[in-house]
Amino acid sequence: AQSVAQPEDQVNVAEGNPLTVKCTYSVSGNPYLFWYVQYPNRGLQFLLKYITGDNLVKGSYGFEAEFNKSQTSFHLKKPSALVSDSALYFCAVRDEGSNDYKLSFGAGTTVTVRA
Amino acid sequence: EAEVAQSPRYKITEKSQAVAFWCDPISGHATLYWYRQILGQGPELLVQFQDESVVDDSQLPKDRFSAERLKGVDSTLKIQPAELGDSAMYLCASSLSTGQQETQYFGPGTRLLVL
């Protein structure tokens, strides 16, 4: 079975400081990993994904994520956070070895960037 | 930029009433998903369509929920009768195909409140 854990319910950072949102996963085969962001009363917006290749993936709005197979992690990062980055962030995984195509989401991490 | 459309955005109903949600995926996207997101949790898949066929409805409470995508384009999710526990955000997503590498793009969601 595939699963994702986001160990921090909340992350608080000052504007201009680095932002990291943690994600670990569990799959039986190779993982396909995704990050989404959700603003209040809105749907999920796609940020980036890891399929194969370079472990550092660059995405929208200056975000990037690093795939680490040995630590089964896919942490989301932004070098300099903005107040407008305040939102709910979800990590999701698909298992290449699975017979279905279901995307499994973590519980989400609320990011607050203070001015 | 093409988007997934959903309506209504908000719905308030009384328990035992029937409700219906509509979704229009991104043009050309063969795969359509309905998710339920309970406050404070990540989205959970209810049903997945490939064109007009159901691929996965294992998590759909079939005694009260139904979903259809008759012409393989837009889709309707119905709840009858609604229960208090159905209060949640209902998200529709679409992707080009069912491939595990495919990115799912989400609509703005329908927030349902059952009184």
C-alpha cells in the first residue's frame, strides 16, 4: 500500500527566510511524487512532480523539491518565502508497482509566512 | 490557461435531501476524478472515470452516492439522501490519461454543508 506522511501540521517562517515543508512516503515499487498548494476555499494547484531522473525538481512560483530515495523523502523548499506563500500544502504519491492509479495525499501542512 | 470547472461553489442542504455537483474537465482530458476532502485532511478519491467508464469506485458509498460521465466529458456526482457526515469539500480533477506519471489538475471545489 502507498502512503504519505507530512510530519508537521504547521510551519511558520519570516518573509525572506528559507521555507521547507517535509514529506516522507511509503511504496512497494518506485514512487511518483507530487506537491500541491491549496488556498482558502480553493481547489488544489499543482506545484511540481518527481517521476524519474534528476533528484532536484523545480516547479512553479520558485518552489523546488528534492527526492531522496534512501530517506524516502520529498521535501518542498523555497529559498526566500513570501507572505503570499501562506497556504496549505499537500504531498501526494503514486506507487509504480500498484495496479491502480490512485493518488494518495498526506494530511497537509499549513504554512504561515509573517511579514 | 485551461481549468477544471465546478458548480456550484457552495451548497447548503438539509439532511435527507438530494444534492448534485457538476464538473467540466480540461478539454481533451480523458480521465476524471472526484475526491472528497474533509476539513483538516487531504483529499480522498471517491471515483475515477476513463472516458465514460468507471475505473475505480471502491471508495464510493454506493448506497447514497452515484456518479456518471455519460458522454465522456462532463460529470455529475449525486448524493441521495445527504447525511450530516457528508459535509466536506468535493473536488473534481482531470488528467490527460490514467498513466501513473500524469498530473491531475483540480477544480475550485464545491463546499457542501449538510444541516
